[in-house]
Amino acid sequence: MHDHYDRLENRPPAARETALFRDLRHVLSMARSRAPALRAQLKGIDPATIMTRADLARVPLRRVSDLLAQQDEAPPFGGVAATRLGALCHVFPMPGRPVALAGCAKDWWGMGRSLYAAGLRKGTTVLNCFAYDLSPFGHMIESGARAIGCPVIPAGCADLDRKLDAMRRLAPRFFCGPAKQLSDLLDHAESHGIGTTSLEAALVACCTSPGKRNEFRLRGIAVREALVTAELGPIAYESGTTPGLVVNEGLIVEIVDPMTRLPSAVGDEGEIVVTRLNPDYPLLRLATGLRSKILAKPSSCGRTNVRIACPREMNPASVEIDDTRVHIAQVREIAARHPEVTRIRGYTRRPRDRDEFILRVEHAGDAAMLDERLRETLRNVTHLSGTVELVKPGTLPDDDAMIVDERPLN
């Protein structure tokens, strides 16, 4: 007997698909008159004719960058919101991203399912270390925990000492926040001789390395992951023992070929595109900039929704390797320190259970001397002992990518 949040999670896939597209047609028919940008996106398409995923694929994609530009042109929401400003509970003007919003309905984001699948149950105290200030993530967790019936310690970005004091006094059993926050908190507690045995489970943002997850397991904490964005909320979450993430209810998730913009076959990689069936903020075919693939194997937990691999950014501005984040600016700085470098690109791989960073370099100089100097610069700039590979001119692709994430999707 599987333990689920509600009956929606284990309904027959065909019944879910029928309900999703029925709800989509209803939301679009109601919202189209109130949301000019949505009306423009549907130009020439009658919402009543969107019966299947093939029909939905006729609708043009909207990128997160498009949404940001539309909001700049028509503030505050770019003509996408279908409700008035006064009917909302929160608005989040995040730097460099579209303004996110939250309505007042119970668990408006739909975060409860992710938390429940991670082991949160009624009455459990939650230490919430996701940010609250000008950010929706802390509020998402709080709304989901409230729906389950759990008190929340709103730790947010408070310093480690204050968080440890809260743990000592309230003994929370459940942690929410970035994996690095959990790691730092546990290390800080250990260095101060403070016990953290009350923590039993955690929900963190994906994707955490296998090595880090094993570290948490050895410390007695069962960690689950969720894919969450500021615009869409929780897209998918981990459950059961089967690798991958289960798509949240109330969403239509497609994996789209970035070249053809058509849905990819099961098992083929593509970009995650999400339609959120929310009457306040009906985001239609929002392209996330994340790559993934649909997994054919059903979840061991009995949930029947579509499953996707833990995603990677398609064109990342940075990557995280063993709690160290490497940015494009750092790769550029390495190149700037060596005039012989003509082209450079950083690759992240996971050949076994550990991540590694490889710097591939086209050059015009003495290879032996440059190799040693580049290794030293890589350590000094990134604090990583990565690998340097010197390659012939013309080897690297002729594009603007400075960092490529080649870690497998699973």
C-alpha cells in the first residue's frame, strides 16, 4: 500500500491527461480576455481545439527571457497575469528574472506534494532555509508545509549560529533549503559540538551530487530533491526509489527538441517546457532553459504521472562541482591571464560518482609550459584541482558557450 498526498497522484494516466486538457481549455477560455500576452500567444488558435499534446505543440513557446522583456514593456506582469494586483498575496521582483507572483489560495504553488513525497507529515517542525527576501522559494515551502499541517521555522538567510540555536531549541525533524546550506549547517554544528540528530529528512533543490547525497545519508538524513523555479514553482519531485523526478499535478510538461521545437520521443533529450494550469497566472508553454528527458520506467512509489530525468541547464552561466560554483567570468579570467590561449571552454562531467571539471584550451604556444601554468591558474581562480586538456586549433565548437555541463541525466 503506497502512501500518497491524494488520489490524484495514482489515477490512471489517461484519466489525468483528459483532466489536464479539459482544465487547460477552461483556464485559457477564462484568462484570454484578461491577459493580452496570452491572447497574442494564442493568435489564430482556438483554445477549444487544444485537445491533445499535439494540439498544444501548435502554440508558440514563450521563453523566460521573453517574459522578462514583456514585463519591462508592460509592467508589472507583461500582460500574462489574469488577475488584478490587489488579489495577490506576494510579488517578487527578483534581480535579472521576471517578477514572480503568488495568489492567496491554499498552497497556491502546489508545493505540498513535493514535501509529502520527501517524508513530511502533519505536526512535523520544518527548518526552512530557502530565501524569503524578494524571493518566492521560502514562501513556497511555507505554503506547502501549512497545507500538510506543519509549523515552519522561517530561517531563510539567517546566519548559521542563529539556525543552530533554532535547532537546539525546537529540534526540527525536516530541513528545506539548498544542499550546500544543509552541508554547511551540519559541519558548523559538528565543529561546535552541537547535535543535529533531530533532523531525519530534507527536501533540497536538484541536482545534488551522489557523493553529497551519500554524505547526508551517513549522517542519518534522507534527502529528496525537487525541481523548482521562481516562475512555475515545483515542476517535479523525487519519490520512491526509482531515479528521476515525478511531474507535479496541475502541470503539462513537455520535452521539446531545441532545433525543431517539436516534442521529443521518450528517452530523447530536449528542453523542459511547462504549461501551468493556474487561473491567476496561466503560463503557457514556458521554455525553461533546462534539458531533460522523459523516463519510461514508472515510479516505484505508485505515482503514475510522467517522470523526467533530473535536469541540467542548457546554456549554464555557472556550474556547481562539489559545493564550489564555477562561473563563466572565471573561465574568461583564466584565458585573460594567458595570452597564448585562443579559445577556452570548461566541461563538467561525472565519470563515476564524483563531478570533475575539465578545461579544454586551444592555444598558440609551448604546450608543456602552458599546461602546467594553466593548471596553477585553474586552482587559483576556481579553487578546484581540475584537468587541463590542450587541443588543436579548430577543435572546440565555434559558438559562445564557455561552460558545458555533460553530466548524465538520471
